[in-house]
Amino acid sequence: MNTKLISVVRSDVTLLEVNENFSLNNADNIKNDTIRSLLTSTIPVKGYDQRERHLLITDFDTGEQIHFDAENI
């Protein structure tokens, strides 16, 4: 029997409100410290803390990806 691998990623999303000038790509040279500070000192937007997202399913052979609503399992 021939087989192949697919990955299934389940994740949560938390929305953080930041200054409009903030850019992930233009964070200062100590990028890890900037992100760490952002994650530990920013209060999530009310009602959007740790909301489940769709599953991201990836076919390793083709790179094809789909999103699947985990509630439909």
C-alpha cells in the first residue's frame, strides 16, 4: 500500500491591539525581545482571547492546503 504524509495544525488566535505604526517586519534589531514584550504586556481584545481557528491541513507532497472547521468533526 502506497502512503504519503499530511499535516493537521490546530491553533488558537488571540487578537492584540497595537499602535498603528507597529510592524512585525520592522521591529527593532532585537526582534525576539520585541515580540516577547508584545505577547506578555499587551491585553487581548475583549472577546477575542484564544478563539479556536479552523484546522490547517497540508499535503506534504503537493503543498496543497485547506482549512477545515474543527466543529464539523
